[in-house]
Amino acid sequence: MAASNQAQLLLQKQLKDLCKNPVDGFSAGLIDDNNFFEWSVTIIGPPDTLYDGGYFNAIMSFPPNYPVHPPSVRFTSEMWHPNVYTDGRVCISILHAPGDDPNGYELASERWTPVHTVESIVLSIISMLSSPNDESPANIEAAKEWRDRRDDFRKKVSRCVRRSQEG
């Protein structure tokens, strides 16, 4: 219970900081005012990328022991990207549990540490949109397209951007 209260206080502070000092490229808020562990995030597609102009919605779910363990992030908008699973879950190093990677792909320094904030997580996701990592993809089909059939990849992303603007 104590960890959960600490997590809630930290999340309240991070939300307050974001409201006071908004960051270009995204907005965040609570899904339910009584639950600090579920956030709604809208990420604006970064300029000069394939995702430019898109408004991509995601849900950030924090564990009760945040910031010891990372939140999970799942796009609710359609997203075609090598580092996003087909169900929308984002797969980037800083969202992986702290410590050594059991698969040996990531350095412990690239994984979650409690110094990360909502802002640093979302900025990492924006960076991921700018430069996909096709070395250890979450969506193998998107990674293959990104590597081998860039025009097809671009068309699918354009469709995602258009749909995100309609919703």
C-alpha cells in the first residue's frame, strides 16, 4: 500500500508539472480523475517524419510500484511501426524491466530506471516514431516492409495518419 501511495504522489506531481510546462509533441491527462495509474496520451506525429500530422492516442498504465517498474504504453489509434505490436503495445528499451536483458539485445543502461518520467517516456516514443529500430522488432511484418518495401510501409503509415486525423 505504501508503494502505491508513493507512486500516486509521484504521478500527481508529474501530471502537475506537465500541465504547468506542456511539452511540444504530446498531451497527457488522466482517463479517470480518481485513478492516477491510467493516463490518456496523445502523441502528435513528429514533423518531417512519415507520422507527421498524425494524432495518435495511447494509454499509459502505471504499476503500483512505479517508478521502480515501468509503465506499459499501448496505442489505441491504429499504428504501423516496427516497434509497436499489432495490438498497439509499444516496445522500446526504456519500457523494459530494469536490469540485464535476458535476450542479450539491450544494455541494462538502456532499460528502465526510476529516473524516467512520463515526459522522458513520451519523448522516447516520439523518437521511436522518427527512427524505427528494425533490429529487434515487435511487428515483424512492419519491420520487413520498413527494410524492403519502403513505399508500401509509407502508404500504410499515411493511412494511419489520415485515420488519426478523422477520429
